[in-house]
Amino acid sequence: ADPLLRQAVDIVRRSDKASASLLQRRLRVGYARAARILDQMEERGIVGPADGSRFREVLITSDGWGGEIGPGEDET
């Protein structure tokens, strides 16, 4: 998992929306990395699937994600 995943989840929870451009601005990363982080969040059920150029739906509440990266994955 990306080391910035936890921070990215906090950003989309607070914003109640998710997009690569939002993560690019807030995390100061490139588009490819922001898109990969979004894909990781989708795999974990944190955000919904991409819908063209619209924001992705945030599927968790502000306290609905315990911060687990995933089984067998290292956050570094």
C-alpha cells in the first residue's frame, strides 16, 4: 500500500468527495500516484468506482475506517 494512503483517506473523509486532482493538490503528488491511491481506496471499499470525470463517492463515514492497510501489506 502507498505510504500516503492513510493521509489520503483522511482527506477524502473530510472532503466527502474523492478525485485524483483533489489528492494531487492536497498530497502534492503526480496524477499517476494519486490515481493509484484512489484505486487502493476502491479495493478497500473506501470510495466507489470511477464515473467519468465526476468525483468518486466516499463510502465510509468519518469514523467508519479503522485505518487498517490490509492483510499482509506494509504501509512503508
